[in-house]
Amino acid sequence: LALKTKVFGFTRDMTVATGSVAYTGVGFKPKAIHLIGANTTLSTNTGFGGQCDSALNQNANYISAGATPAATQFISGVLLRIGADADYQTLVVTSMDSDGFTGTWTRTGAPGGTHNLSALCFS
């Protein structure tokens, strides 16, 4: 059985409200996802992603460079947290789909800017 992988990039406008988004174009149903993100407009705060498996178990590692000292958090049940300390968005994968995955973004506070994201999908 051959391992399939696909890397693709996308952006997230941090001003967009809470809601679900389908990410397609993977070419297969992922069994696992590794996702990372970085803010392109805020230099003092950044987010790093996490992993999700086929059972939708997911964990994120988040680093806030703007905190003194820099804060690191491990967040269970979330694939990604990006943004500043009180103004951020989280992404939770809700399904692995035939051509990608669907996730729900939750907006907290008033984050701004745009994040570049990269997903590595495995099958």
C-alpha cells in the first residue's frame, strides 16, 4: 500500500467571522493532516499548527512571541490557533472528505491581518 501525500497552501483572513470551510483539491481522503500557519502582517504574534488523525483527534502547539516571556500552549481538540493573545482564531477539523477536509474556524476577540497556512495531508 503506497503512502499518498499532498501539500497545499491557503490563507485565512483573520477578520472573517466564525464558520465552516471545506478545503478541497487534495485528490484523496486524508487519514492525517499536519498544518502550520504564520501571520503575515503582525510581527509580534505568531501561531504554529498541529496534527489531526482520521478519528479527528487533534492537538495544536501555539507560541505567542508577543508575550513576556514568550508563551507556549498545548491545546487539545484544536488543529490550529493563530493570532494574538486575546485576538485569535482556532481551526477544528470536523470531517475528512473524499477530496480534502472540512474545518470550523472560531473567531475570538478582534484579530486582524492575514495568515498563510500550509497543510500536509497523508493517506
